[in-house]
Amino acid sequence: MTLLGGIEAGGTKFICAVATDPQTIIAETRIETTTPAATIAEALAFFQRVTAGRPLSALGIASFGPVQLSPDTADWGSILATPKYGWSHVDLAGSFARGLGVPVAFETDVNGAALGEARYGAGQGVRNIAYVTVGTGIGGGLITEGRVLQGRRHPEIGHIRPRRHTLDLEFAGCCPFHGDCFEGLASGPAILRRCGAPLHQLPSDHPMWVIEADYLAQLCGMLALTVAPERIIMGGGVMQAEGLRAAITAPLLAYLADYPSGIAAEIATTDLVVAPGLGGRSGVIGALSMAADIVAEGPAISCRAHSPSGIAQ
């Protein structure tokens, strides 16, 4: 029996799973993201325990970032400079390839979630989707014609600077790199720093609701105008606030001003901005899908594989 491994490596927790196929998980655990040594050791112990006598065929990792995905670099599979203390330049893919003796596919957490949603969730039936997570950070993954969109680096849409809302001109933002980018203004920590509470605990007439909806509408509008996805799937902890997704519609329509012509009617009559079909499992199912692609040797969405010897293939 083929066993697949998947890791959704987040800045708060690692979700590790073993499955016979991406939708049939037979064992799963959640590990607090502490130091790299402790977190990786605990994850390795989980896989070794669950697969004793039945080794994994492949492992997929969907990781927080930024990460190195360029195929011609020596540090492919590593986390790059990150605000997460102690995790910069950690060789994540190599650590698991060597520790488990299996090929490892590596992607960003949002690209992994986008892949899971495209195959098994809210992205089924459409060619092009954007997956956006709004939580501890803000990031986005893009699937175009069934493939993860990559360029010189992976997209970092959370670090674009939006137009400041008139009710939010004093807050400097909390991104250590850019201050008032989308992540610095609309992430969970940004809301908490302003208000002392997460969005879902604030009363519905609190101005933070208007501010948050405006920034996320700008983000969706930028996606609509640049990559024109057929569906924008919005997940993450902040999006769990009831009513937030619906609150994005009005400022999104105002931002676009019906350009290109007819887009307002399109948004009003289609499910452009939707919740994840897989709930909070998009990332780990996407990671398992990456592992399944290695086993199949004919991935619909290509992911480079790191061999146990440490040489990227």
C-alpha cells in the first residue's frame, strides 16, 4: 500500500498527515512551531512512528515563507529571511528528505492550499483560481490552467502596499519589512495591535470592520485586474469572522468602478469570492497531493522533488 506524507508548515503550527491518497488520511498530528530543531524532530518522530514497517513513498511540504523555489539554486527547499524568529535559512525540504529517506516536494503554504482547493475544493470546475490566506500573515497562491504560477520567485501579494483608508491613517503597520503593506495593515496581528482583540470579537459597528473589508477588497480588486481569476478563495483565521467575506463586496465594486465593463454584474451574479471548500484542511491536502504527484511521476502541477541524498531533482 502506498503511503503519502504531507506537512502544512505554518508559523504557528505544523500539521502532519499520512494518507493512502490525498483525501484518505489515516493519521494526523499538530505540532507547535517552536525552534526548527525541536519542531522538525517532533515531525520526523511522528512520521517514523506511523510508518514503521510501511515507509512513505513521498512527502509534500507546503511551508510558510518566503521560501526558495528556484530550481537552479543550492538552497532550494529552504526558508529565506522570515519574521519568524530562528527560521531564516532553515533547510526544510532537505531535513525531511534526509530524515525520512524519501523524495520531498516543496511549495509555499498558499500554493499548497491553492493546489488542494483546485483539485478537491472550491476551485474544482474552473481553470484559474487565486487562494488568499488572511491570518497571522497574508499571502496568495495562483493556479493557472491547472498549474501553480511561478516566476523568478513565488508571489508575495500580502506585501503590496494598499491605498490607506481614511479611518486608518495613523497606524504605521506591523510588517517588519514594509510597515503598511496588506500584511502590515490587515493581518490578524495588525488588527490585534490596533484594537486589542481579534476581529470576530469586535462589535459589528466597530470601524475596524470597515477598514478590514476595504483593504481586502483592494486586494481582491488587484487580483481581478492583474490575473483575472475565475474564483478567489479566501481562507485563514481572520476570514472566520462571520460576515467579513460578504462585507468585501461593496468596497470591491467601488474599487473596480465597473472596469472592465460588465465586471460589476459578473461579481454580483457569480461566486467570485468564496470560502475554502476544504475548510482548514486546504494546505495539508495540497501537500499530500504534491506527494501523490511524485509517486505518479506525471504531475498535473509540477513540484520539484528533493531526493534523500540532498540533491534536488
